[in-house]
Amino acid sequence: MASSTAQTQDRFQRRPMVEAMTGLSRSSIYAKMDPRSPHHDPDFPKPVRLGKRAVAWRESDILAWMNGRENTAA
């Protein structure tokens, strides 16, 4: 059963799902990725390019980032 959990967490998630998972808006996600933004978060997961105009994020990276946020907020 543990392997199915690992496979589930390593799926690629497109931006709408990342928004739903994190509660962040589209602009907030891109602000966290932009080093010039005052809202830049160097720990925010980097997207993976799937094609010429398509990116996605690894679900495991998003979950790890969210867990890290929980630990720093406590």
C-alpha cells in the first residue's frame, strides 16, 4: 500500500489543482516563484515543463512545501 501512496504524491498537478491544494491564487503562485517579487518564496516548488506552453508541479513537492509551512507557522 505504501507504494500507491508514493505514486499518488508524485503525480503532476496543473495550476488549477495547485491553487486548490494551496489556497493560493494564480498571481500569488507566480509571485512566489518570481525572485523580483516582494512575495518571493525561494522554498516554493519549481514547476516542471511538460511542453512548449505547459507546466505542472509535482504533487509531492507541493505537499512538502505545505507541510513545511505548517511547521514554521506553529
